[in-house]
Amino acid sequence: MAKVALITGITGQDGSYLSELLLQKGYVVHGIIRRSSVFTTERVEHLYQDRHDSDVRFRLHYGDLLDAMCLRRILSEVKPDEVYNLAAQSHVRTSFDQPIYTAEVVGIGTLNLLEAIRDYRDSTGCEVRFYQAASSEMFGKAAEVPQRETTPFYPRSPYACAKVHAFWQTVNYREAYGLFACNGILFNHESPRRGETFVTRKITRAATRIKLGLQDKLYLGNLDARRDWGFAGDYVLAMWLMLQQEKPDDYVVATGQSHSVREFLAEAFRCLGLDGEGRVEFDPRYLRPTEVDVLQGDATKAERQLGWRPKVTMQELCRMMVDADMRLAQRERTLVDAGHDATPRDNEAARNHVSSAPAAPKEAPASRTGKRGSASGARSK
């Protein structure tokens, strides 16, 4: 009998990589998506299966973390063995502009899901293992470098505060109600599927467009902030491993290496043979009211207990993202040279990076193109 997994935030970067991993392991995968008038499923289009086909192992359900009744209904329909909570308003800078919404989705949304799982278990007797996507941002103004599971939290944004709330709710449900509930404290993890408003993808997208003459400059905020960047495809394996253990626990997932935004920027330009002189300018709009200076994780516990280690270095990650975005830029250059004014959306990079993936079926949502623009207008995380 195949295991069943339910993933919130399935259309995001991590959700798409986790879905691929679980399907490869023989799972039946269900995902929760919010209803929208525009398609948001680009990252999982290659996994789409028509509901009328036999042996369908990938299904999507409309729902929202703020709709507790809907979550309980979905649990009854899906009957999951494992639940991965990846949904969030995950952009740190945006959380300063939308603090209440961020707190509700990240904090109360997690609580809604935990309570729905507890009620489902108590009423059916079916055990469910729960993964909560915690964040290195919870360490904020960190008391020590590197940060580990015992490092005190000092959140510096509405997003981080909400994640701390969700972290402790997860711990409380584990200790108070005996739920198999784990927190994965993931440090920054990127990929070609990262949204363009996050600083790493913003850099690689802009650099490739500059290389092909589609863009003149890139505007960024704090270039001295240091982050521990890894590959999202590596990190979803750690998520799965946490739920395969005998006992639930919390784990830091990181590479153990810290690099500045300036270093990542230089690496992206180096990959393209570009001189950054005069190409990058400072814009104070991209600064946070309270900054997090250095994040660097110590994943010793994950290596010792889960057998997990990162495989992709920052330099390899940057090259991977540059290569994917160069394909997008070349496509855009071709369209512009032919007289069209169109920029492929950021999630097309997800499909470009999927090796030997089947083409999206006709029933899957179609990808979109929009007006030509500049990546310099995006916000940095």
C-alpha cells in the first residue's frame, strides 16, 4: 500500500521538489492550492496527471490555511500518512508591508493545520506525521555563529516572529498531544525555481538579461548581508528523512558556509564573464527596517541522526541558476529581435531545469507571457 502525503504550498519551489522526491519514492501526493483567477501551478505542471487516468498519484485540492474547516475536510478525504506544511507568506521584506496577513498565514495557519490533524487523529485513530517548515530567520540577531538547534531565537521581522510562533506550536502539539511533529529549521535554499523577488534569483535573472542587452542595471539593497545558501533539491530530502525517524525532533538544515550577497552577485557575473562595474546600484527601498546580518547553520545533528549532507555548493548553485536563466534570456532575446515585446515569467525556469521531464499535458494550465520588464524592480529577501 503506497504512502500518502499531503503538502501545503505545493506550487512553491520546495513543494515542487518535494513532490518529485515523494513520487519517485512511490507515494501518492496530494497538494493544497489557493483558488486564484490566474494560474499558479507552473512549477508542478510536469507532474500533472488527468484525474480520469488510471493510477493517478498526484492530485491538487483547493484550500487555505486560514480555513480550518476546509483543512479538516481535506484530511478526511486524503487520509495522509504524512503532512508537510510549506505554505507561507515567505518573503521577509514583504512581511514588513503585510505584517498582519503574514502572522495569520504563517502563525495561525500552522495552528489551524495542527489542530485539524489532532482532531483527525483523535476521531479516526489514524496517526499522521507532521513536518513544519521553520526558518533560519528565526535566529535573526543571532547570539552565536554558526546557529544550531540550541541557539536562542531573536526574530527581526514579522515573518520571523510568525515562524517562531509556528515553531513553538509544533513543539507544543508534539509534547501536549503526542503528535509526531518535526520542525525543519532550513537555512536559505535556492534553485532555478526560486521566485524572481528573492535576491539570488533576482541577481541571476538580471545578470543574464544584462549579458544579452535586455537590461541595463540591477538595483539591490544590503550587499553585505551574509547567508548560508544551499540547493532546495537537497533540502527536501532532509524534510522527508525527518518523518522517517523513530521519534520526532527538530533539526537545522544548512551547508555550514556563509556568503555575502556581494559574493553571490560576483559569482553570477563571473559565470557570465561580465564586469559588474556600473551595472549594480543601491536602492534604499530594498533595505529592511531591522536587518539580519549573518546566518550560518550547523547541521551536525541532521548529519548524525538523519545521515543528511548537502551536495551542492554555493558556486554550483549559482551556476545552475545562471544557466537556467540564460535559457530564459535567450528566449526573450529571440522574441525581442523578432519584434515581440514579451518576458517569460519566472517559473518557466522551473520547467527548463527539470531534466527529462515529460511535456505538460494539454489539460495542465498553460504558461503565460507578460510585457517586457526589468528585474531591477523586484525586492530582495
